[in-house]
Amino acid sequence: MPNEMPASSDAARLYQKQLEAVQEICAALAAKNDVEELLRETLRVSLDTVEADAGSLLLYEPERRRLVFRHVIGKEELVGQEIDPETDMEGRAALVFRTGQAQLTNTTQEHYNPAFDVVTGYHTQTLLTVPLKTLGSPPIGVLQVLNKREGEFTQEDVNLLKIVASLAATVIANARLAKEAELAAVTRAIGDLGHDIKNALTPLQGIVQTTVEAFINPMFAELDQIYLALQEQAPALAQRLQNAMEPLKEWMSEAESSIQDSCTDIREMVSEIADYVKGTQSAYFEELSIGDIIKERLKRLQVIARNRQVSISYEGLENIPPFCLDRRLVGRALYNLVNNALGAIDAAVRKKQIELRPFHIVVRARVVSDEKALHKTYCRIEVEDDGPGMPEQVKKSLFTSATISTTPGGTGIGTRFVKNVADIHGGRVGVESELGQGARFWLDLPMERP
């Protein structure tokens, strides 16, 4: 029996267009297994299907209870911007996410929140918003298209976009499940490897401690006695002995501390890598002095910095009163930022992009107010260097899953970790840089806990 077709020509045309949309979205998404690629392809197909000029795809992050612009066509500067669907009573994206119902908005006649138009300079005339969801499930995000190329969006466009969104939500959910299974396997492997690494560090720390306590310290004590004896009999020889001993004495104390601290760092990093892969990060908040944390954590980079003709200095740390933060996470985040600056300077010198000269890294702290809520204050920690700076494409990708590392052997995980630390604290992170003009990273940590 032949397939039955809708009776009217308009219905037949709609049926055909819906069928073509289903075929296109299925073909486009079937070839993708990476979630980010799926999101990009979903947005592209959506715009093509309803002939829209621009659009955006927002995903909901349950841990932070925010809708986040993940991919945008036409207003790219919105990528990374966030919406609170619980408090935003004007925006269509928040409304559609809360209700799970599509919204067709003619902005010339209906109320519309123009905040994002103000940010981008884009003029929205018509707006179609549909939830990203499968039948019977809550939305995982929102799909939004703007300004039909000819005329206005119709109910036919609503139906088409709902089909695309439903198919896309199913494929995205399946891709996420596959990714979670893959990450679970990686996490197990990292757990096994981490156990072996921690076991390997134990004898290393023991050897260093035994060498210092059983051999080096007694040797220095004996040499001190010889020095005292020679002062009367051969003062010139005594002075030569002291001159030979003192640099080694100073170095051994710093070296032992650096090795022990580095072993502790490696143990922490193994745990952090597993947390990062799982997408989780445990935190323990306590009232602490940020200045003490910064100086304690960064002292182990001073030797590396001196060898690369880089000075690390501090400004304003003593002016910050104690506040609640996680010592380990914040210390590691700042270590990453300073270590990245050292790596960028070293790589640029090796590649002869800049000449070897004295470089400077300044770590400063100050209290800043929230521009929107003046009663809310942050401790802003800045890491500024006069190194090579970074290209625009690298700067845009920082703190995202698409981070590009320009340092040989770099993965970009360090800056993504910094973003995770900011999120856990309810803070903010950013960067200012121009190629050849150094870089300034900043991390804002709230000084009042909710």
C-alpha cells in the first residue's frame, strides 16, 4: 500500500520539508561523535532548515544552574556568556528552558529583553526559541534562531525546529553517555597509574631525607669544626673553606625543600587529574590569608625563574584580609598561571621569538567590587608578565574545552583547571594580552561565602 500523504498542497509541502529536515539532521549528526562537533552541527543545520540569519545553542550546567552559550553563529562574542534561568524573567531562552515550550517572538510587537543585542550590536527582529529535549524528558538546553532571511518565522518553522531539536537532543544525550563511559575507563586507568606514582614517590622522599640527615648534615657539621680549627692556624685557608661551603649549604636547604614540595605537588596533581577527567573537583573552604598561600606555593618556582632570568615579585598581598577559600585549589591555580608564564617566556626565547633578557612576573592582589552588585567584593589576584604575549586565537580559547597550548608539550589543562577553581569558588577569571606585549591573567575570588 502506498504511503498516505497529506491532502492539501501546503500540507504536502510541509511534510516534504519536515522529511528533508529529518534526513539532513540525521545524516549530519550520525557522522559526529564528539559532543562539541554535534553542537556546532546542530546549530548549523537549524539555521539552514528555517533559513535564519543567526542563532545560538545554550546548554544547561546543572552544577552551576546556568544556561551557557556554547555555540553561536552571527553573535560570536556571546560564547561563554551565561543566563540564570531561575531569575531571568525577561529572556526567552530562560522562559523556554523553564517551561519546555517553544516561543515564537515578533519583537516589533512583543516584549523582548534586548540585553544581548546591546552587548553585540546585533538587531533582533524575530526570534524563535525551542527547548533541546526528548519526549518526556526535561530540557538539556535551548536552541534559538534569529531573523528569518525572508519574512517572519511561522508555525511551520516552529514545528521544523522542534524536530531538529528533538533529534539533536537524543544524539547529544547518547554522545554524552558514550563519553561518560570512556571517561570512566580513563579514570580507572589514571587511578591505577596514580597509585603507582604515589608509591614511587615514597622511596624518593625517603632517599632525600636520609641523604640529608645521615650524610650531608653531619658532613657540614664536621666541616664547621674544621673551619673553627683553621681560623687560628690558617685563617686564609679557613676563609676558602667557608667560601666553598656556604653556597652549597644555602642550596641544599632550598633543594631539599623543593624536592619535598614537588613530591607533594605530584601527589596532589595525580588526584586533580582524576577529578578533572571525571568533571568533578572536591573543595574544602577555610578562612585563610591569600598572601601566605601565594608565597608558600610559588617559592618552589623561584629556582626555575632565576635560571631563566625571570624575577617573581609580589604587590598588595599584605592588604588582603583573610577570607574563605580552598588552599590547595587556589594555590595550584596560581602555580599554574605563574608556571605557564615561565614556560611561555622560555619557549619564546628558545624559538628566538624574543631575546633573552631580564623578565618580570608580578603577582598582585587587591579588593574589587562587583559592577552589578556593589555590596559584593572579590579578591582579584593578577599574574602579569612582560613575556611574548599570545595570539588572538589562543586567547579566545583559554579557559574552555578547546584551549590551545603554544608551549611545547603543553596540553592546556592548566588554564582549564584555573577556570574550574574560579567556578567552584563562585568567582571569575580572565586574560588580557597582545602578541609581543606580555599577558595579564586575573582570578576573582568572592570574599563573602553565600
